[in-house]
Amino acid sequence: MGRLTTHVLDTMNGCPAAGMSVSLWRLLPGQPPEAVCSLQLNADGRADAPLLQGDAYVPGKYRLVFGVAAYFRGLGVTLQEPPFLDEVPLEFGLAAGSANAEQAPHYHVPLLVSPWAYSTYRGS
């Protein structure tokens, strides 16, 4: 078992990206992406619960999609059309977990974002 979490920091305004939309997709070989969940980030720029955990944690390839342009437009930022960054997809892999909860992998995928740049990493 393992778990997947995320959060977003708005580097333009120096704050959490409260209200940003996020969707998670499972990528299966030779098949269309499978929707896992969609949510709005809380006031701390985080999901209220892990995106995957327990039996829902299945090793494989995934895509997180962050609604960057809609978030900044919602703050009143004027963006060109089309915006430089609209939806930001991040594709990554989750390895097999362990039955031992203390050894289960925790994948934390943060996004640092402005209307013109983003960065990510595997956090803890």
C-alpha cells in the first residue's frame, strides 16, 4: 500500500493556490486515460485527503492536471489568449507499495506555479 498527495504554491502571489482545480488520471497502456478523481484545493493549497491510498493505490503511470489559467483568471490576472500555461499536466509513475504501513511509499507531488512557469519534484 502507499499514498499520493499534492499541493500547489502560487509563486506569483507567494501563497497557497486555494481553489485550484486538480484532476488525477490513471494511464493504462493502449487505453484512454482513466479518470480517478477531480477536486478543488483547500485554503492551504492542498487536497483534503490523499488522492490515492489503501486499496486505491495501484502502481503504474498517472497524470495530474492542474487548472492553472482558470486559477489565475479567478484572481483577476489578465492572461493572453491562449494563455502561456493553461492546464499543466504532470505524468509520473508510482512504484509498488509494501504491506507494512511503515514502509509504504508516500508520493507527494507539489507544484510551484505562476502564469508563466512551473516546477515540481517528488516531495515528502
